[in-house]
Amino acid sequence: MDFMRILQSLEEFLYEVMTWLIFYPRTMWRSIRHPIQMLRYSDRELNDPLEDRFADTLSPPLFLMLTILLSHAVELASHTALPPTHSPIGKEIMASDQNLLILRSILFAIYPLMFALRRLQRQRAALNRETLRKPFFAQCFVAAPAAFAIGVGTIMARAHAHWIAIAGALLAIGAVVWYLWVETIWLHSHARIGWFAAFRSALGTWLLASLINSAVSFAILGT
């Protein structure tokens, strides 16, 4: 009986992983092509029963984590040297791909978290685990493409070839511009504020998230 349960669990796991090959690129394409629609789609899906949510895409947090994993795989394939670290904790993290992936997932998740908090603030909604879930899930959809482009751009920027480094910097900058553009449109339409106020709010939230990201990274890695 236990063996059959293990076998069924393995079957479910294999099927789930194989579906990622279909639904990951689909989710990525929709998030890049129709980011505002994906933000609204996430809100609708979380109103459905648990077993019916995100049936035609990946769940947003999983999508973000797989994207960071893909960016990490690109880094490994490029044989790009990691920035040096001098802290004991940093050396422990850098020595393990698993620890590094966990850290990067947490660091990139700061951005959807901060924009989710901004949305609740604009709505004057109570802050708790349930009210935070819906905006956080939605924000993961648009954070993932930006995270991948910034990650790959950063890898390219460390290349020895001058033109690759420049292309990487442009890719990372383009990703930030796209991300701010999406968040500005979202705040303008969802919070019902003017374009300048929406951009200022998006930029301020992004800068705060980047500051927290850098502070956590420096505290842990010492770089």
C-alpha cells in the first residue's frame, strides 16, 4: 500500500514537472505580452477554489522561482565568475547552488512584496496574510520577466567582451524601464491616480525595494 502511494506520488510529480515545459513558456509570453491582463487574471484566479486556480498557467510564486532557477542555469552555462565575498555566511552561500538559489529567490521576491504593500496602502486595506496574498501573487507575474532579463543582463555585463558587457547593461536597464512602465500603468488604472503620481509611486517603490535588496545582500554576502 505504501509502495503504491509512493508510486502515485512519483507519477503526479513527473506529470507536474512535464507540464512546466508547456505552461512555463506560455506564462512567460503572456506576462511579457499582456502584463496588465496577467495582474488582473491573478486576482480572478485567487477567487476560485484552490484546486481550480491557475489551471492554464503556472502559479505566480512558482513561476518566479523557476525563472530565477533558469537565470541561474544561464549563469552556470556561461561559466561567469561570481562576485567575490569576504563574509563567512557569504562564502557558505556561494559554495552551494541551493543556498544561492534560495537567497536570490528571496531577494527578487522583495520587489513583488513591496508593490503588493503599495497596493494595499493605496486601497487603505488592512494588512494581514490574506489581504497580502492576492497582490503579492499578481506581482510575481510581472516581476519574473524583469528578474530574468536583469539576471541575464548582469551576467552579460560581467563578460570580458566589451560589446557583450554593453548589451547586458542595456538589457538590464530595458528590463527596469519595462517593469516601471507596467507598474505605472497598473497604479494609474487600479489606484485611479494621475500618470505622474503613478510613475512617482512606482519609481519610489522600486527604489525602496532595491535599497532593501542591496542592504540584505550586503548584510549577508558583504558585497
